[in-house]
Amino acid sequence: MSGRIAIGADAFFGHRCMVLTGTHDVGHLGSRRQTSIPLEGRDVVIGDGVWIASGVIIIGPSTIGEHAVVSAGSVVRGDVEPFSIVAGNPAAPVGRVRPKEG
């Protein structure tokens, strides 16, 4: 493990999602590359109320802001702003969450 995963209140996931914090030092070659794993720096933080749809891959380091939506099949490689809707590979903004009253 090269980082920690934090998941906020009321966040939820669809099917077959991956949250990845691991990496290897690509500067090493052969069997040394397989065992050269940083112990920190690849954290993933998923904010309160985030919806991660089915088939999403999140690669740390990444922070997904509160109440954001990550569309199905997207690949997140970095930060997602709160209340944003992202889609694609790499995930990019496609809309905003507009909270409803009541």
C-alpha cells in the first residue's frame, strides 16, 4: 500500500469500482521494480455524499470533493471539485450538481 483511503459519510459506489493507492518505482528494473513500493503519497480521499458510478477507477493521489458524481467507466487521476460531475478517461468536468430544495 502506497497510501490511505478515506471515504466520507453517505458516499456510495456502483459495481466493480477500483480505488488504487499502489504504485512501483519505475526507475528500478527487473525484480527490484516489483519490490520497490513507496509507503505513502498516494492517498485517495472521497468526500461526503460522493457518488462513484459502476466501473470507475480512481488512481491516487486523488481527492474527490463533497457531493461530486463520477460517471460510469471513468478513470480519475487527480482531484475532482466538490459538486462537479466528471466523465471519461481521464475524467473531466461535464456538469455541476445542483442541489434540490426539500
